[in-house]
Amino acid sequence: MFSFESEVIDATVKKLINGLDYRQEIVNEINVRFLDFTLSFFREIVEAKLNDEPITAKRISLFIRE
């Protein structure tokens, strides 16, 4: 089974070997990781609000380190 990361690596290596521009693969990977982090972060915030829990710096810093 292939992961998204391995597919990006494969596509990047193939482009490098063929002398093609690989930068779009890297930009897409960065965008996917950022989107995933952002959605997870806001999900954590919404969950805290729905459960009437405080959103503290400690809670957020623990989330960011994961």
C-alpha cells in the first residue's frame, strides 16, 4: 500500500530523473500538510467550544507539538 508521501516522493524523483520541473510536487505537499494541520487545529478549537472547555495556551501548545 502506498502512502501519499511515497507517491509524492516517487513523482518528484521521476521528474528529477527526466529533467522536469518538480517544484509543483513540493508545493502540493506543503499545501496538503498545511491544510491538514489547519483542519485539525480548528477541529480541536470547535471541539473545545462545543464541550464548553477553555482553550488554553497549554492545550494549544500540546496540539502544535504533535
